[in-house]
Amino acid sequence: MNTIPGVRYPLFIRNAIREMQIQPGDNILVFGAGAGRNMDLMDKYISGKGRIVGLDVGPEMLGVSPTPFHRSSLHYHRKITD
């Protein structure tokens, strides 16, 4: 999804994350983390003092992630078994 009617998606998601009022030290759980792009945006707000855990059922998403999940604040998990 690249667009929402009348709004470009990247602008929409950046605004939505800003409206979450994320603070340094917050811990965030992201369901359906996908490639982790939104987690990367959230990480800028927690300033390395919190933790973001992303969950996704598609193991292939970790392979296409632009986010370096080795950063101490970002953790990515996928569904291993049913």
C-alpha cells in the first residue's frame, strides 16, 4: 500500500507514529511488523532507551527488512510453529 485516498502512505504513517507520543524509555510491541519500517521510525523516538519488539508470521519479511535489527532497542520475532 503506497497511498491512502488523498494522502501518501509514508506521510500518513510518520504522522500516526508522531501522534502516538512515544517517549524515551517506552516499550512497544508491534503486531504484523512486516519489514520493520514502522519500527525504525518508532526507534527514533525512544532514543535507544526503550525496546521495540516486532512480531510477524512471515519469515521472509526479516530478509527484506531495511532495518538493522542488531540494534539493542529493536527485536524481531517471527512465528515458528502453530
